[in-house]
Amino acid sequence: MTDRARISTGNQQADEILGGGFPANSINIVMGQPGTGKSIFAEQLVFENAGDDRPILYLTTLSEPLAKIVRHVQRFAFFDEEKVGRSVVYEDVGPQLVLGGMGALLDCVARAIETLAPKVIVIDSFKALHDLSPSPAELRRALYELTGLLTAFETTVFLIGEYTDEDARRLPEFAVADGILQFLRNPLSSRDERFLRVLKLRGSGYLEGLHAFRIGSGGLEIFPRLVSPEIPERYTIVEERTPTGIEGLDRLMGGGLWRGSTTVVAGPTGSGKTTAGLQFALEGVRRGEPCLYANFQENPMQLARCLRGLGADVEEAGRRGLKLMYASPVELQVDSLIVRLFQEIQRSGTRRVVIDSVGDLINAASDPQRLHDYLYALAQHFTVKGVTSWMTFESAGGSTDSVFNPNHGAARFAYMSDNIILLSTDVKDRVKRSIAVVKERASAHDLGVHELEITARGLRVVGHD
């Protein structure tokens, strides 16, 4: 079968989700409640495809006034004033619809096809037309005529509307649509989560599920849902150990961590988790391996102070391959973080990743199952790419028991990891720290609990130099 031409959305990630964009000469519905980003998505698509060949027609019905729509879109970077009136034609058909109903829309579209020959037509809002129809039968008849008119002419159509899931099951336009894209909004206490998903796209392979996005000055910034990588039937296992940089720990773990493995380091506050992660990253820099340190607790200034405390020159470490990535736990969005991680890994050829901490991801996620799927896919991507990852988790109440508590999100991730290291503290007459390797796949590791001390050079396992 010959691949159909595609209409780009103006967003690389959205095109990726849609398998290359919308099929040309198709009829598509963009649905969602007010404020979910439907119109912004449509207008970003409009200006992306506006050229000198055939114009694009944007029809407004009984929703927002045309002047308000144009004024609103001017705030975005994709807006091009020179294209308005030439390659992008706006028209308000609300007054005609009030007088002539659906028949007026048919006349308007027929006239536009004859005079403009538009390659894309957007009708915003199409859902509002239901208020003008005297009966469902009349609406079906008018929709049949409109569909026939649009199908006979080589144009791609987008019907925008404040549709609900129930509307999608009963309204006739959904039966004739080639593609259906849904926008969703989940209000949280500190922020709103926005998602889009493809419900239907005839003749196309697309990425299913919810894909997070946020609205910025450039339009929609979309973060496609992370899926597990394809594992080739034949692959070569890398028999290589990765030194941790923590004095004495490699001997407990048979010589270090396997390249591409995932390690969870759990412990209460003050047990040395962040210090251990920084040592792991600095050891990679020392060996010429680009490292990415993603942190959600210490801000960049605090982290720089920690690095200097370990004797590292922050600027020099950066030049040699240490990338520090900070995201506030208040504004943390799991989807956007994953995209940023992968962009940096691809850009710099990252070999080591530290995520400090997994607990912040758990707290930021509104859907535990979604987070579970993300973490599993993330670990699999690291393995396939040969990236050795080190993830910290703060156990509750000064105990490591919560790591294995089935009611806690971390327990669902612990089984995915190749290695689990537990740090603990005992406070009596003085603070005593200890370390134990609970799990290490494909290795005969030490089973003992060992004293751990913090020196000027970082963590050190006592008696295992």
C-alpha cells in the first residue's frame, strides 16, 4: 500500500505520535473541554502548513468572536502576521448560521472551495452547530452533504468542538471522521496536567495512550508517552563493570556495577544518598564518561556546594561531561522530565545517569500505574543504550522498610532494578551509618552489613579499602 501524504501539526512530537501527521484529504475531529488547548493546536497546525500554493481557511461559528481568536493567537511564536489574509484566511460565519442554519455552512464551504481552493479547512466550533439544527435527522442530512462535499475536494478538514466522551458515542460526525484527537485537563492543587490522545486515525499507526503537554509561548510542548524499547532478538551482553567511585563498595559488589544496570540506593535522611550519587557521577567524569545528574531537592547552588565539598571543581566537571539537571518538586511533571532526560542522553552520549530521587517522581505522579510504566520503560531504555543508572529513594521514618512496603510506589519499582543498596543510620551517643547490598543481579555480592563513614572525599565502606 502506498503511504498517504501527511499534514504536519507543526509539532515534531505530535507528528511522531500520529505516525507522521494527519493523512492528507481526511476529516478529523479535535475534541475536548474548554481550556484544554484545542484551538491553539489547530492554529499551530494552520500556520505550519500555510504557504504560497493554496490558502488555509479558518471558519469560526458560534464560539468565540473572530477578533478575539486572532488577538489571542498573536501571543504565540508560530503566528505570522504576513500570512493572515493571504495564506491564512479567517472568516466568521456565525451571523449566516444564525439566519440560515446548517444550510448556510454548506453554502459557505462550497463557495470557499470554488473561490479559494483551500488545502486545509478548520471549523471552530463544529459542536455549536448542534444548537442550530431543528432535529437530529436534519443534522445528519446536512452532515452527509457536507461530508460528500469535502470528500470530493482534496482538502484536509478539522472539526473543533467541546465534545465529551458521551458525544463521541452518539453524535453522527464521529462516524464519518477519519481521525479523532482528544484533549484532556486534570486540575491538581499546584498545577494543571494536560494530556492528548489519539482515539482514531484511519489507515495509520499511532502511539496510543495519554501524552502530556504544556502550553508555552511557542504553542504546545508535547511529551510523547515513553514506551519500552524494542529488544533485538540477537544482542551482545556488555561484560563490563562500572566503578561506583565509593571507596570499598566495588569489592562488596564483585568489582562494580554491570554496564547498563539500574541501581536503587535507599535510605533515610542523612544516610548519604546524595553524596553517593555525586561520587558515582564524578567517577564517571574522571573516566571520561558523560554523566547526567537529575535532582529535585537541592537547587543548583546547593548541589554545587556539595560538589565542592567532595573536592570537585564544578566548572571543570561540567566541561568534562557532567550535566546537572534541576527541576522543582513542586512543578515536577514526570513526562517532561523523561523527554529532557532522553534529549540530553542523545545529545551528549550520556553513559551514567543519577536520578535523585525516585520518591519525588512518585509524589509528583497523579497516576501510580502511569508512573510504574514510565519507570519500567525508563530502566529498559537505559539497559538497551548501555547507560548505567543510579536512583535514590528516601525511606520513611528513618527506616528502609518502606522500600519493600507493597503499599508504597517504590516497592513496585524495586523489582525492576538490578541492584538494591540500603543505607541506614543509628543515632545513640553518635550517628552511625551502615551499608548493605541487598540485591545484585548476576553477581555474587557481599551479604554483610558494613559500617559507612563520610570523609572529606565522600562515603567510604570501613574495612574494605
